[in-house]
Amino acid sequence: MPKAFEYKDKAQQAHFEYLDKLRTSGVTNMFGSPAYLQRTFAMNKDESYKVFEAWADTFEDRGCPGSDK
């Protein structure tokens, strides 16, 4: 059984869950999601891109729908 993904903190969990819901909603192409993070979580551009990159890099590890795991 694969080990459950461990978030580094509550903020990361909130950000990733938000991005998962945004992806599922189909409201935007996920490459546009940093702008949503900026508005929703009052992040600057650099922070939002770091969160998006971390989310994308862990997509398969978290077993998200549409990933290979």
C-alpha cells in the first residue's frame, strides 16, 4: 500500500486542496492557476508560482485523479 502524502504544513494542504478543486472545476487551464492563488490567498506572483510548481511536482505522489498512480 502506498504511503499517504504528507503535507509540509496546513498552508500547503490548503493551497493544494484549492488547486485540486480548481482543476476539477475546469474553470481555468492550470497554467493560469497562479493568478487564482494570488487573489484567493493574497500571495505575490513568485509565491504563487512556487506553490503551483510544488503542486504540479507532487501531483502523481498524491494520487490525484488523472495521474498515473
